[in-house]
Amino acid sequence: MGESSNRTRIVLNVNNEKYEIETEPHKTLLEVLREKLDLTGAKEGCGLGSCGACTVLVDGEPVLSCLTLAVEVQNRPIVTIEGLFKDGHPHPLQRSFVECGAIQCGYCTPGMILSAKALLEEKRNPSRKEIQEALSGNLCRCTGYNKIVKAIESVIKG
Amino acid sequence: MTNYLNVGQPQPRIDGLEKATGEARYTGDLKLPRMLIGKLLVSPHPHARILNIDFSKALTLLGVKAVVTGVDLSGQKYGPFRSRRDETGLARDKVRYIGDPVAAVCAKDEETALEAIELIRVEYEELPAIFDVEEAMQEGSPLIHEEYKTNICAQRHFNFGDVEEGFNSSSHIREDHFFSQGLSHGALEPRAALAHLDPSGRLTLWTGTQSPYNVRQDLSLVLGLPASKIRVIKPFVGGGYGGKGGLSSHEVAASLLAIKTRQPVKISLNREEEISMTRLRHPMSVYVKTGVRNDGAIMAQYVKCIANGGAYACTSVMVAYNSGLTCLIPYRISNFKYDGYVIYTNRPMSGPMRGHGANQPRFAVESQLDMIAEDIGLDPAELRLRNATQKGDTSVNGLLFRSCELSRAIREATGASGWKQKRSRKETNRGIGIACGGFVSGARAGSHTASSCFVQVNEEGGVVLSTGSSDIGQGSDTTLAQIAAEVLGLSPSDITVVSGDTETTPIDPGTFSSRVTFYAGNAAMRAASEVKHLLAETAAKFMEANVEDIEFRDHKVFVKHAPDKEMAFRKLAELTISSGHGRSVIGKGQWAPSNTQFPDRTTCYGNVSGAYSFAAQVAEVEVDTTTGEVRLQKVTIADDCGQVVNVLGAEGQAEGSISMGQGHALMEKILFGDRGQIMNPSFSEYKIPTAADMAGVSFLGVGLPDPEGPYGAKEIGEGLLISTLPAITNAIYDAVGVRITELPVRPEKILEGLRKK
């Protein structure tokens, strides 16, 4: 059978906007963000929570949206990469990633920036080791991570 | 080195902000009205004849629109090389590995498509399968492609000088065996394709490909559709490293489904499919025999490589050649013999992966050189210096080294890393190792090899650069913008780069073999120079000067020797475009090196590239002798890539290469089951380096401008990776005296090695 009749209405709070959507309970937050809300910044890299490309922030915490059900996060503040670029002004992390050469193919970048944002909101002055640990759930195959770490350190220095 | 305003500077990516804000659209992000989702059905058998495919039940499912199989294809085979086309996209007569695509379904959503896949019934007649290369090479073993009458997919042989004579005059000879494992590219973006047929029968395919024109050409063959009715567009690509090169099954399937349904069809591979049904780095065994004189000079070398090519040829013939080629780039060897084989087996196909057949023999040769150095009591770096290729050399197989700073690279890498002090230290678990290598800046292809660019200036002085080369994340768009900006005295932010669209960008082989900066960079220089000349003619008229005296810099034009005469570039553009009846300011550039030859098929003689990069890498490791774990601490790279165009880009390539080499050396391995299937097709089981594994990197540019390269630039995309792995394994030996000859290094192997001592 191709037709699902168990849809439910939920309210998602994404980037300070409320969205009322209809979805099946088993749909992941990643699927809903990308397919229903057209917020394609969060990516599917593995579908199993091993790569971090789907990272978004829920209540300020980094969350693997491919392993999170949309219904689980109703009404809780969700931040995606699209929420960081306000009124034509990039977030300091976005600017720093660009200027430091921390972006190559860019596929890991949204998840990486959000993980970094969560870290900097938790710790004002993390050590290099702490930065590396905090990002260890976001895989990158292009950069070797060196400039990503530098970009974050550059934001800390201010 | 000349000081340029753009070239040689650290330049952030011109598409960086799009990527940082999530606005960059990759193929999987694209959506079209009435779009259907497609899924592939693959073979559960390693080798079987297809007797019947019954998809009637699948079609009865609500929301399923169409099913396609191999019978919907033209019957023509395709492949990256004309000489060996053995792929059909969807299996037609046989399946040749577990994971070989057999059919494809499209439906209103992914779940329905997946349900439909389950309802397709395929009848197979299983055939005997082979997975081992030695077995597959035997006479009488089951043939994977009957038409070739052998399972030897590709072979190349080099025989230069007189190796017998060379070994006879050697005072020390070593013979060693090495094995390098199968690897997955690990691009964060799994592959995807979106196809759409318009009412007039023109097909558009959006796909994250390295070579849009090659995809168009092969798609034309396999669909039986003229190439001029096919448009291939490359959106943003989330990494390729060679794996997104030629036409692939999901692209064929999406196109077929779009043609059948007249609706757009998108197929996105998941990670399991991405690892198990796409290309791998060739697992390869390497045998090396090297003879040296008392002073360490290499007198003769014999290398034999046997690679497991999997079920389809892909670029294996190039791998067979490259494995021999790599041995003759960094060192002067007058007597050299090489036998290279790639063998068909019933496993997923091997294909191009960054380094393309050079990595495995490089590991073998660099390891053995260290072993020889120890045998004869010579410092490993000194041994390399005594054999290093020099500028002006011609190798025995005809390679012309018109620029080469390898000796300088070795000195600088060892100097900067503190080689001497660290080699003589007493610490028993820290080690330092060196390896060298060199790589082509694009290789002469048998068919279309040149690159072309267009440059167009608008009435506000804005510039559009159009190229068929693909930016797959390596930053070629930015590099080309820097080059065009340098010619025209502008900034890269004034240049918009349009790349990878077969309808609007000029024909180009694409991105592989580290060719883009070298070939497309030169084409961009020519196109920009044509435009510069056009503008200079107008400037000369208005400023009453000679055309030759017009200079472009700082967004203005000046007259040499008349410093008060100047005009804004913007104004000049406006004047030129509005002159007479109105003009267009467009330049065209096309370029290929003039001194290359396609290597002779029998002798393999020929200068295959216009320029070669060189590098020396020094790796430092720490080994935990209790657990056997190896930690890569730091890598110092001294790189001769000629003139560095983008400093940020070059460092990024170095750092990324080190991470990939670290994975190759210490972590990654494709595990094959007893029926050739990939047992670990996920990131949790196939582990690639994380930020926690990050090593310190010191990058030193030691090159001098190459006479052929754009502003003297050479490649940097692949040459660095090939020497990272052996630098690490040599460092491990220096640390704990354990020589790993079969990759990857694992804690168990270290502990076993320590026990044996």
C-alpha cells in the first residue's frame, strides 16, 4: 500500500518562525526540514548518525536530525544553518569559516558551523583539544580539519 | 618569485558564503515540479545470468510510475576509455557483483519506491564466481566478461635500460612484497542525479559529476540519444576525489525513468549504496626489487603490481600505467622494468581515487628505500637526495622535467621538521619518517585533452568566466577567478565563474588527473588576455597611447611612462561596449601543453604531462607500545607545485591530503565477504579520520615557476597524498622498529611486531 493515513499535525519552531505541518510520525526531523520546509542546509551524509552532516540545534544543543523524529521536537526552538544569516549579515562563524579557508566542498559546513556555535555558547574559551573533541562527530573529507579549527579559534579571539 | 596581486595570495573561496549559509544547492537539494523519486534494485549474487525480470507487481502499487531494466537501453556499452567499454548502466545479460544494479523504479516518494523494489522478481542462474586475483588470472577460470576471453582487464609493461645489468652492478639488492587495501572515497555527499525530459525530447541531467561532457558522451551511447539532445549540468558537488568521474548507473537509471515517465526523476544514493556500488581504490599487491650501489644510487628497479579491478574496467588501464609511471618521476632510474596487471573479479569495481594507482607502489617503493637505507647505513633523506630527479632531466620513459625542486623540498622538509635531531633521539616510541613523490599536472588523454574558457566583460566592468572544468570542492572556480583577475588587474570578487554546463560552458574533459589549474588555468589566461587586448585597443585610442603601453592593475588602466593618464576599468568597459553600433567584449582561450605525447601502448614511452609536481613529506608519530595505537602528530610538507595560485587553497589541499593519507595508513579498509560483498558500507564501520585525529601540518611552498603552467603553477590535488602514507609508515618503523607491509596499520599488527622483536 502506498497511501499513508496516519498523518499528524505538528508545530515546529525553526529559526524563530512557527511552521504548522502535516507529517507521518515516523518522519525524521531531517526529512521534514528538507522536504516540507525546503531548508536544505542540513544534509544527509549517512542516514545513520555517523557523519554529522545533518546536525541542527535543538534548545541550543547539537542534534543529529537524521536520528530525531520530527514529532519529538515540536515547539522546541530549532536552529538550522539558514537561521544564522540574518538580514544580509553572516554569523561570525560563517564569516570566519569563509575567510580562513575552512570550506572546500562545503557539504559538512552547515553541520560543522552549528556544532561550533553550540560549543562556543557552552564554553567561552575552549582549548584546541576541546574544539577537536566537540567537532569529532562532524566528518570532513576535504579539509583535514585544520582550518576549521583555526576558523573557530579566530572567532574566540574576536 | 614575482609578487602578484591575486596569484600567490590567500584567497577565500568565491562560493564560500553560499556554502556557509546553506544556500549552495547540491544535486540532492534540487526539486522540480512533479518530481518522482527513484531507487535501484541490485544483484544479490556475485555472478549470475539474468533469466527473467518480472516487475508487474511493482507497477500495481499506488504511486509507482515506472520500472526500467537493462532491456530499455540501446545495448551499447560505455566506459571512461574507448578501448575498454564494458559497462551498461543496468545489467543486461549478467550481473557481476553483489550490488550490481539490475533495475530501477520511480514513484511519488522514497518509501513507495522502496516498497516497489521489494516487489520486483528477478530470476537468476548463478554462475561460479571468483574474487581472488591469482585465481582469476588462471587459464580456465570463469570469465567475467566473455568477450575479452581473459580476466586480465588491463596490463602495461615498461622495460627501459637493462635491469639485469643494473642488478649485476648493484652492491645491495632487496626484494619485498607489499599490499595496499581497498578504500572508499568517503565524499560526504553521496551521489545523486536528477533527470528531466522536455516535450521536444531534450534530456537535462543535473548530477554531481567531475566531468559533465564525459557523462553526456557516454549517456548518448547508452541511451541511444544524440549528444546534442542531452544537457548535463553540475550543481555544487560535495567532494569527488575521483569517485564522481565517469557515467554511473544511477545517472543512467534516472535518465531512463525520466524518458519513460516524462516527469523529472531524482535518484539519491544512500551511504550504503555509495560505498558498495560505486568505485573503490584498487586493492593492490606490489612486489619491488631494487638494487643500489655503495653510495645508495639506484642501479635497477623491477616493480610488479597486481590490482583487483572488480567487475568492470572503469579506468583500470590508466591505473596499470600509473603504477609504473610513479616510479620514474621522483628518482633517476636508468634501468627499470615494470609489469602491471588489473584483474577482473566478481567484486564491486575499482576506479580512480586521488592518486589513481600511484599511491600503492609509492608506499612500496618508499618503504623499501627506507629498508635499503638501513641496510647500507645511510640516512633515508640522504638516500633520496642522492637519487632525486633534477630540473632538466628526461626520464628513461621520456618524461620531461622542465621544473623540479625535489632536492630543495627534501632539504627544507628535513630542516623544518628537525629531522637530524629527531632521528638520533633515544625516545623509543616516537618516530620520524620521510617519503617523496611526484605527480602529473594532467595527463595526455587519447581523445579530447585541451581545456577551453570564455571570458565576457559587461558594461559595468563585471566579468563572467565560463569553463567546462568542474569545481568539485577543490576550489578550481576560485583559482580560475584569481588568474583572470590577475590578467585584467581586477579582484576575484569582480569575476563570476560559471562552470560545468554542457549547454553554456565550453567543451572540457573535466576534473581528474590534477589537470584543472594547469589546463583550464592557461585557457583562462588566454581568454582573459584576448579581452584585455580588445579593451586595450579602446584605451589606446582614448588615451592617445600605443596598445603595448596600456597596463591593467588596481581596477584601472594606465599608460606606461605617463603616470597621470589613467582610466577606471569600469569606464573603459562602458566605453568599449558602447562604441560604434555597440560591441560585445568576449575572449576565448583554448590550451593544451605542446610537448606531451600519449604514451605508446606497447613501450609506455612518452612525456605524458606538461609538468610534474614534486613533494617531500616528513611525518612524526607517537606509538603507544601498550595498546599498539599510532598517533600522527605532525606532518611537514615541502611542495613544489610551481607558483602557488591560492595559498589558502594549497594549504587546504595539503591538510586534506594528510588526513586522507592518515586514513589510508592507519584506519580505513574495505572488508569483503566471502561472496565479494562489502561488509562495512557505513561510516560507523568504515572509519575515516575525525577532528580528534587531526595532525599538525606545516606546509612549505618550495617551487619555482614552471615554464608551461599558468603564472608557473603546477598541480597540487593528488601529488601530496601519495607520499603521506609511506612517510607515516616509515615514521612508525623509526619509532618502534615495526615494519608494516600490509595496510592498514592496526594496533594488533604493531603489538605483534613488537612481540616478534
